[in-house]
Amino acid sequence: MPLGRIIRMEVKRYVLDIHDPMRARNQFKALLLLELCFLAGCGKEHAQKPQQIADPVLLARREKDQMLKSGSESPLREEDKARFQGLAYYDINPAYRFKVTLHRYPAPGTIRVATNTEEIRQALRYGYFDFEVDGRMCRLQVYRMLEDNETGGSHLFIPFRDGTTGKETYGGGRYIDLQENTTGIYELDFNRAYSPYCVYGRDYSCPLPPRENTLPVPIYAGEKNFPLQREEKGAKG
């Protein structure tokens, strides 16, 4: 019953029972308590819930869509911007988020990394991550691109292929980037896996995942095929 109606009923009872001083005094005290509760907002049936903090992965996805649609650094062709309605993603799945340790190589070797434009880049084979997906042990090599080292960058580069590559996701593989830290402990979140810029249509040179970074399982997380997909060269490697 609404609190306002209860108060009105109590007022009516108080008036009717005014001839009984003791009973009237007790009713008056109860009425005061009801009024105080009403003023304090006790009569609200559903308290307003605090606003939930938006998932940072969803925020990053929205920001990327905005950049692609209208940003000055967008890799989209001008004719594609008008048709672009956002990238396609798998739903966020915590099962594809892993706490991993970077196993550093004592003496990282330099490897040649192929690209979609047949350019060759240099990278340090820096270490590796071990983790388990659907009961299967997986390993991904972690690289540092030498051009990043030359500019003072400290990003760990994890390009990979998996069971969705060339089907539900870009045939040239996907990437995860991590900022290097001093603890050696990282969150390897495949919900943040993204396609390289070359999938969006301009002439970008994008590293292709080395064969050793082909996972034996599908990773149903992160970015899917580009909605305005075109056949781009360099999906092999």
C-alpha cells in the first residue's frame, strides 16, 4: 500500500481516537515516524541502482568504430565510410581471458616476419605464453618488432591464427598487443584480438603471424571478418 495512503489513514484514526489521550499519543508518535520515513524516501519501492561501469572492451570497440567512421586517421576508403556501420565482434567471453606469465628467452633471436605486401620485417623472438583452451594446452610466441625498439616502444606483439582464421575471422590472422611490464604477469585477453589495418582496404603493410603461432583450437573471441570485406592479398603466410 502506498505510504501516503497509510499516513492519511493514521491521521483519520488519530482524529477518531482523540478522546483516548494515551492511544492518541501513541498514534501521534507512530504518525511522526511515518512522516519522517516518507521524507527520507523510505516509501520508494525500488531504490535506484548505481550506474554500472561500462566494460572497457566495449568502450574500446565503440571508440574504434568512431575512429573508423569519421577519424582523420581512419584506414577506410572514403567510399566505404558512408556504408560503415561498425565492426563485427564475438560477444565478450571471460573464458578467453587468461592470466599468463611471460617466459623470456635468455638471448632473444631475430626472426624475419613476412607481410601481406611481401615486405620482410625484423622482430625479436622475445618469449612465450602458455595457457589452456578447452582442455588443450596452447603456446603463443611473443615478439617485439624491431622498428618499435628503434622508436623506444615497449609493446609485446602477439600475432596468431586459430581455427576461425579464413572462415569467421580475417585470413591473415589477428593481433593482440600488450604493454611490457616489470612483473612478467599479463592478461592475455582474446576479446581484444583485432584485425590488422590491411583488412580495411588501404595499402597497409601488415605482419603475418609466423606458422609457430597457429593455435590448434578456434578462438571465438575478438574481431570477426570485416563487414565490408574485400579480397585482400596476403592472407597466406
